[in-house]
Amino acid sequence: MTEPNKPRVLVIANQKGGVGKTTTAINLGTALAAVGEPTLIIDIDPQGNASTGLGIGRNERDLSIYDVLMGQASVAEAIQPTRIPKLSILPATVDLSGAELELIGAEGRNYRLKDALDEYSAHGQSQFKYALIDCPPSLTLLTVNAMAAADAVIVPLQCEFFALEGLSQLLNTIELVRNGLNPVLEIQGIVLTMFDKRNKLSDQVAADVREHMGDKVYDTVIPRNVRISEAPSHGLPALVYDLKCPGSQAYIKLAGEMIQRERSRAAEAAE
Ligand code: ADP
Ligand code: MG
């Protein structure tokens, strides 16, 4: 059971770059906020794309996830609001690329984010229902910190030739984390992204993934949609930039499916 002031923490992970992690974090977060669920996006990628995509300029990131991991700031101090009501962000800066080296040999290095989030919740400061962590394209210390802090993983998967191969590597990592750092970590779901219905390979890969992963795969598929790729340069989620476009509509559906899964899980846990 989740304690009243503890957000449900979902980590958006895939060690491949360009598969839609950041896009999913931003738009799923926006959709959750839009249905009234206060949501925090935690940007733990040194590229800071989630921060930029939500309109937080580089000079507006005085305190960031780097300061939190280094124990120089609390989560409460580093969080800031976005232009979207009920959506906040803990931004990232390029400093973060040095964090890995700086934390070598540091005590509890894998639990830096978890400890900071626990402290935030313990003081009753969290007003968030969900926290979505946007990971870098690697399975190193930053992603491990995210997985150690999370309740569940959401995996964006692009429908391309090596998708399943990459997925099994990710599943191994999740298993390692479950066996050591975080036994409660589960897979919330796998979301097929940038789906191109004109491409036969897209269909084939989607079918393969569904065959291997069964109902772990969300019914909602995110189509390839140019409006989605235009939105970040305006510092806006696609959902705000063009609510009616097929990509935005798909993310709204995905949020519905995600909430439904969360409710079933909570009901099962309460039994
Ligand atoms: P990641 O965070 O996994 O590296 P991004 O979310 O940044 O991936 O997506 C990679 C690129 O693809 C970005 O330029 C993004 O705008 C674009 N993109 C993501 N999803 C879609 C989509 N459904 N349709 C079109 N472009 C997309
Ligand atoms: Mg990204």
C-alpha cells in the first residue's frame, strides 16, 4: 500500500536513445495532471530534454537533480512548477553527467534518489499522486538510482528490428534490481511508440512483442506523428501544442490505461 503522502513512482526506462522516453514522460505527465492527478516529472538525464521540453530554460535551473543526488539540496527545494497546472518538475542540468564519477565509492550511492524522495514524503511535503522519472539512454548509476527509487517501470519500445533484443537486456537489468536493490519493482507496462502503420516491419515487431510480453503491453499504441516532434521546440507538451493530433490523443488514452492498471493493482493489494 502506498502511504498517503508518498507518490507512486514510475520510471520510464529503455537503454536505447530516441525511443520516446522523454516524450512519454512529458505527455503522460501532462495527461495525468489534466485529469487532476498532481504529477512530478523527475528529469534524471544529463541532456535535460524533459526540462527543456517543458519550457524550463537552462538559466532557470538553479537547483537540480544533481544537487539532490549530491545531498546539496532537498527534493522540496529543487522542484519547480511548470506552465501546466498540477505538473511540476525536478529539472536536470549537464552537471549530472559528472555525478556518476563523483559518486564512485560514496555510501548508499544507488539509493541517493530513493532516500531523497523518502525524506520528502516523510515530512508530509509531497502533494503528488505520481512521480515519473525520465531516464538517460543507459543502464548505469542514474538509471539504477531511478529503478531503486521506483515502484514500477514503464518501457517505451520503438517498433524496429532490434526492439526485442534491447528489451531482454532491459528485463535482465530490472531482474537484477529486483534481486538486490528493490524487490518490489514491477513492470507497469510496455508502450509501443512511433508506430508507423504504413511500415510492415512496425506491424511485425508489434506482433512479436505482444506474443512475448502478453498483456504487459498496453493496448494503446503511440503513432508516429510530426506534431509530437514539433512540440518540444516550443517548450510545450504535445498535448498543449496540439491536443487534437493523433499523438496527443494516444497519450491521453495511455494515461487512462495506466490509471486503470494502477487501480486494479491497488484493489489487489487491498484484498
Ligand atoms: P528518448 O527520450 O528515448 O531519447 P525522445 O522522446 O526524446 O526519446 O524521442 C526522440 C525523438 O523522436 C524526439 O525528437 C521526439 O520529438 C521524437 N518523437 C518521439 N515520439 C514521437 C512520435 N510518436 N512521433 C514523432 N516523433 C516522435
Ligand atoms: Mg530522453
